Amino acid sequence: MRQPSVIARRVAAASVSLVVAAGVAACGPEDSDAKGSSGADATPHKGGTLSVLNANPQKNLDPARLYTSGGGNVPSLLFRTLTTRNRENGAEGAKVVPDLATDTGRPNKDATVWTYTLKEGLKYEDGTPITTADIKYGIERSFAPELSGGAPYLRDWLVGAAGYQGPYKDPKGLAAIETPDARTIVFHLNKPEGEFPFLATQTQFAPVPKAKDTGTKYVEHPVSSGPYKVVTNENNGEHVVLERNPNWSAATDAERKAYPDKIDVRSGLDSAVINQRLSASQGADAAAVTTDTNLGPAELAKVTGDKSLASRVGTGHFGYTNYIAFNPKVKPFDDPKVRQAIAYAVDRSSVINAAGGSALAEAATTYLPNQKSFGYTPYDLFPAGATGNAAKARELLKEAGHPNGLTVTLTHSNDKNFETSPEIATAIQDALKKAGITVKLQGLEDNDYSDTIQSVKTEPGFFLAHWGADWPSGGPFLAPIFDGRQIVKDGANFNTAQLNDKAVNDEIDAINKLTDLDAAAKRWGALDKKIGEQALTVPLFHPVYKRLYGKDIKNVVISDWTGVLDISQVAVK
């Protein structure tokens, strides 16, 4: 998934600030909140209107331009894809399941060819049948420059797709996608990709009827293949109203419950106002949720002290890691012992406090998030304890030729996001001081910060960073950050260590060939530990998402894929 501040080469889900407003993209409930006493355990019924109160408008409501469906957010109500997320709580929700297709895909022997068959009886909102030609066309239009914004994988993975400019300029389309009949579609890949079923959940795989395509204006009224259709879309997603799609059939869709009759999405609201309205739950707000606003530390403290409010907080985890990044091409970070010293010196307790406290952040010593689907393998190669190991750090600095300590500069964002912001930087500065490391802080405005750390030419030696996965696996987590072939010299680069290790690259290729995702997960975990030995990053914490919902909301589902409430499961009666 992307880093939240940019639309990047390898981004998210939907991703987001930990505490303020934009919540992704981006996994599972840790307490009873997700199934709690707010009515989530009561029998849900069809009917009523669900209100959605958001800070950010639902822009680019075109499947080609969306990076993902936004987890369990609004687009997933309109766009069905070949596969989708299993809409279940916790770890079960990290699995991929069929959606438009009859299964999750049938690979050839080396996973370079994937074949799908559509279910029978699939229809658009106007009653016309959904065909594989529509899915092929939907993918092809996502290559059009004027419809950019979607995930980049298909350009990389499909044979002959790298230079394709979309059907408006090249109506011949992509030969790598074959549709031998209306229900069969075949994908030919450049290299083995055992995780293609995960990619097939992306909105680029949503069908688009060519006859209804209006190019850049398609966003105004995309043709629905899901349980709802757009009846209002004002100011590019600021106010969106959805009503039932009469031609959607629950018999073909085991995942979306579609309980409400109507969904009213209003955006442009202040995050504090959203939480106040959800807390009060007056009128229509009693049947309201938010898909992008988390509780902050102060708000959470108030909510925790009120049992009735505390029972209406959904808690979840998204596959996401906040960490210190090193550029080993910049001194003194070219010396592994200096990097190790910093890893030992870090006080994770103070970092957690700076991130909003233990309710909103969990300490990390591994790069991969601590969830099975990622292949999480526990390790702590440079044990600092809860508050740092200054003595060990000083010892390593002496071995590195810095007996009197050293002075370094830590680059961070000035954005108050509780991730890469001044609070986190200051906590690190204070901890390293105990080890004899003087840290000067360089704060940059958010856009400048992103441009600086994502350019090989300007990347500093020591800075704060974060990463979230496009789907719950180690692949989209480790490959963008550590695969040497993904170093981008003239664009947005996320391999911050500029690591180009053949053994690492080869292992990434070997794991990508596996279609047994459990076996692949174990290999990703082992690779995470192997890379961790080089101290190219210092994992700090994984975020915890806390979101309030109205008192009449029922059937709250929070999966380990997204970490946030799944709007497709919610009932209001």
C-alpha cells in the first residue's frame, strides 16, 4: 500500500494518519468492541438509512482511478471484482475469496497464467449482463493516462503492458488478457505471481461496460455491479447518496450483506465534529459511521471513561509499520554498528506515548506486522527493552570509532500525524541523547518531506518513515522496500536503504512462485528476519485504529485486512 502522504508506486490501502483523520487504508479487532454490546450482536435487519460522516470526500469514484476499494469503504458497495476480501472479523478477514468469479483463480504450473470463470446471472444496475469482456475493458481503461491513480501492478505484471496507454489511444487492447467466451478470462504474466488472487481484489478488476464509458466523466455515475448504485454525487464526492441496485443478487454475492436501503455519505467535516456527532448519536447520527476518522488520544480518554461510549468503539489493526529509515550511502550510517547502536538506544515506550499511548500504538521489533497472514516471525535482534539500552549503544559506538558519541540529523514531517511528526522525532532525540548521540531535528512540511525522502538524489541518512501493505502478505510489504530492482532513480523510491542484494531479490522471486499462501507466509517471515540482521531500519510501532460509531449501528465487522469497520456488513435496524 502506499505511504499515506503520496500516491506512490506501491501503496494501501487505503492509508492514513494514525490518530487524526485519514484512516485506511490499509486488520483485526483486539477486544470485545467489534462484537460488542452496542447491538453488534443483535440480529441485523434490512432497511433504514446509513449515514457516513467523513473528513475527506470520496473523490475519483471511478474504478480505474481508485488505488483500492478503500478497505470496507463506499466503493466496495458499487464495484465487484474477480475476488474480494473475506468479510469476517480478525484473521479470517485476511483471506481472499471469490467475488464475481467462481473461485480465486486457477494458475498454470508456474503461476504465470491465471484463469477465471464468472458466476452465472451477474448483472449491472441496468439489468444488462456482466461479461469478461467488460472486466478486460475495465482493466485496459485503467492504463489511460487521464484515468491514472490506480495500483501499478498490472503494468508490471501483464505481458506487454509496460507501454500500454489505454483503449482510447490503442483500441486493440492488451493481448495478455484473453476472453475466449463471456464467462472466461485468462491473464498472461511476465513472471510467476502466486498472489495474483490478491491483486484481483483491486478495483481495476471491476467490470466497465464499454457502451457506458464516458471517459473522465464516468466518475459522475459509474455503472454499479454491486448492491448499491449512485443516485447523487455532488462536488466530486463531497455528498454521495447510494440506493439499492435492483439487479444485484445476493445469491451471487456471499460477502456484501447490503442491509440498509439507503446510504448517505457527507464529507468535508472536521474530525472533532465527526466524533462529537457520533458520540451524541442524535437523530440520523444514531445510525452513522465514519470510514476515515479515528479517535485521537484526548478523545479516546473521554470515551474510555464512559461505558456506553466505550461499547461503541471499533478496534482494529491494519498491516502497517512506522519505523526509522537509514540511507547507508550517507555517513555515518554506512557503518552497521552505528545503525545497530541507534536500534539499541531507541526508547519504544516514549515513542508509543508520543504516538498517542498504548491504546493507539503497539511496539514493533519486526518490520512485518504481527499478523499471521504477513508471515510474522517474532524477533528482536537488537534488544533495547522497553526504554532503550544506552550502555550497549555506547559500546557499539566505541567499536565504530565514536568513543565520545556523535551528532546526527533526523528528518521528519511537520504534519501532526503522530507517525513521522515532531512528537515521535523528539522522543527519539531524547532517547539517543542517553547513548551519547546528539540528534538535530530537521522538520519539513509534508509535501517537501515526501519529495525529499522519496528521491534517491535528496534522501537523507536518517529519517522517519512508514509503510502499509496493499494486501495482507509479506510480498507487498518487503518487496517495495528491499527489492533492489524496485529502486527508482528518477521518481518516487521506497527502497530507502537502496538495498540491491541478489540473495534477497532471488528469495523474493522464489516466494512469488508459491501459490500455497501459508507456505509463502513462512518464507516472508524468514526473509524479514534475514533482512533485519542488516539493521537497515528500526521498527518502532504498529498503529491501532479506534473508531466510534452510532448507537443504532449493528453487525460491526473489522478484519485483519483493513483494520476498520466494513461498511458492507453494517445494519441500522
